[in-house]
Amino acid sequence: MSSLGAILVACLITSVTAIPQPANPQPNCNNPGMSNGILPECWEILGMTDYTKAWWAANSTKCNAGTGFSTCFMQVYSLGASDCTGIKPSTCTSPDPTRYTPQEWYVLYNIFAVNQVFYSLYSAISNANTLASERAGAIVSLLNPPVTSNVLAHDLLGALSAGLALLPGPSGVIAGTLVKVAQQVPGVGSLLFPVGTTDSRLAQWANINNEVATVVQTYQSSVSDIIPTINNNIDNFLKFAGTGNFSVHPLPDLSDESDALLQGLTTFIIGKALDASNIHINRAVNLNVQQLQQSSGDGLAFDTGCATGYDAEGICGPYWYDPTTTTTYTLNNYKTMTKSYHDQMETMFGNWTSGNLLLGGNVRQLDDLDVDKEFTDCPSQPGYVSNGCKGTCGDSSGSTFEISVPNGYLGAYLTSPNPNDCVCHT
């Protein structure tokens, strides 16, 4: 898995909770057909794990040799025509709660639920295929990385699978369950996070659209193999059903989450394109650049463009502000220091990623800036002090110091300019 994927998944695993349900002080687990009878806690209350193990030990021989758990269970209860072991539309149907005991029904419903959740994930990936290619092409057009640079195809696959960590609401909770439990079941984890299933070929930026389409198809094929891996193996099935998060109605539908699913991939592509284009992420810790502009005004070496505040994306001028950590971020290219990346940030954060994912997540190498010092965690970049300022600098004696800084500069020359100096950022 890519570093981005590992961080996103690690963050998700620590925050998985049960799917919220209406308050019910007395769960009616013995009447699953009632509106309050499908509850996560009923799996434990009814002793479903022990029941299912005992059932399999007593009944597995009733089915043909080699028949998987879910197929056998459904055959015994006359549901053999319903196939819940693969990606097959309309072949896996929800069981009728009036025909079975509560324990029988909870097993049957969880077999159905596992199938439906992963089928909806498969559908979301399918819906994302064309969208992913279009977005990858648009990112390359926006940031224009050198055509001779590239990115590893299997890193793209890892970033795509990491998108599960970004799903919102109930979809995010069930996705969190998938991720957490998959880490405990190697046969499933290798399919949900199929690192190594693509070769180590280099995906050229000039052909990124086709490469991304191939990666999406690879992931979709991998996910299609998950359902039989779970439902036909009783131990794998109990790992997932035992969380209780599949004992809910209605089931979360991931098929409409293509946008959120793609955010991991597009954020990764943006980061790689920034690197290839020599665009650095800089940050100033404990600095609100808007407040700095408002409090200092004409005392600054140049106008930051932040006097009127941040827009809906958290951007002002060439800066993005994270209010949670009180940190200001900016993008700079040290070879073309007068360039502002304001428009690029607006496009990226409005369509493909967010400031928090790309910048605030700290998933890439950052250069720290301090308004009282130069860089605090790396050497000063070449080209910061140079001739080339436009206009007249200095006093009547001709004492001048021409200083060229990046457009998104937040260093000491911004707050403490010498009156005889010109600080150029455009």
C-alpha cells in the first residue's frame, strides 16, 4: 500500500464504530421482521457466533463435498436458487424473516448483507472508471508535470484502495468495518488492498488516463473475488458478521460513493504531479495569514491577498489555512518563484481533493517556514536573495538590497523588511 494509503487506513481503523441506530433500550431480537428487530447488538445477544459454528459442525455433511458455508446453509433452508457468492445482479435475495427462527434468519440476512455491501462497492468502482481517467487527465493538464517523469502503477492501485477511508456517514462506517476486519483476514486483505497485483511498470504522465483506467479495472476484479472468499468460508464470514455492522436495515449503499472513493487516488496523483513539477508545499506553523495581514497591513513587505478573509475552500491569495492546527500552507516553485498557485488550488480543492487531504494530512514532505526566521527544518532555498526586483529600491545614498522571494512566501522578509530593500514576490 502507498504511504498515503497506509496513513488513511491507519486513521480509519482507529475510529471504526458501530453503525448508529435509533435508541432502543430493549432490543427485540426475537422478532427480526419488526422495524426494530434488525440490530447490530442482536448478533451477540442471540449468541450467533457459537450458534453458527455449532450449525456448521452438525450440518456441513448434508451438502456435497466442497460446498462452501453460505451455499450449504442456504441449500439446507431451501434457498439454493439464491446465489450470494459472487457479483451477480439480482441473484442474492433478502430472506423472509417470517419463515425462520431468529438465529437462522440472522445468518441468512448476514450472508445477504455481505454480498450486497461488496456488490455495491464493486458498482462504485465500476461507476468511477471513466471518472477516474477524466480526472487524472485534468490534473496532468492543470499541473503539467514533465512528460518524461512517471509514477508506479501499483502505487496508483494502493491509492485507489485507500479511498475507502474517505467515505462519509453510514457508508464510511461500513467501509471502516471492511478495512478493519480485512486486516485480520489475509485472504480478504490481499483482495481489498491488492498491492503487488499490478506489475512494477512506470505509468507515464502522457498516458495517465489509460493507466488509471487499467488500475480501476484491476481493483474491480480484485473486489469481485472477495464475496466468495468471505461467504464460502465460515471463519471469514464470522469475522465480518460478528461485528454486528451487517445486521442493519437498510444496508449502506456504496454504489453512489464514487466521488469519495476516488479522492484517495486523485490526491495521490496530485501529490506526485506536484513533485514532478518541482512544486513544493510550504507551511508556517501557528500562523493565520489573514490575521497577520489585518494586524500588520502596510507593515508587510507585500500584500498577501488575505485581508478580506478565506473563501469556502479555506484559500486566500496563494495560501490555504488549517484552523484546526492554526497552520498556513502554500505552494511554491523555486524555479519560477513569481508564480501564484491560487487558481490551481481553487481547482484542485473544488473538484478532486481538499486542503486537509493534500496539505493538512502531512502525507508528503513539507518545508516549514517561520515569519521570524527562514526555513526551520531545511536549508534556505537557492534564489531567495537575488537581483531582479522591478522598480526603484533604496534611499538617496543608493543603498539597496534586492530580494526575490516565492509568490507564497511567509518568511522573515515579509514581516521585517528593511525600508531600503525591495522584496519581490510577483
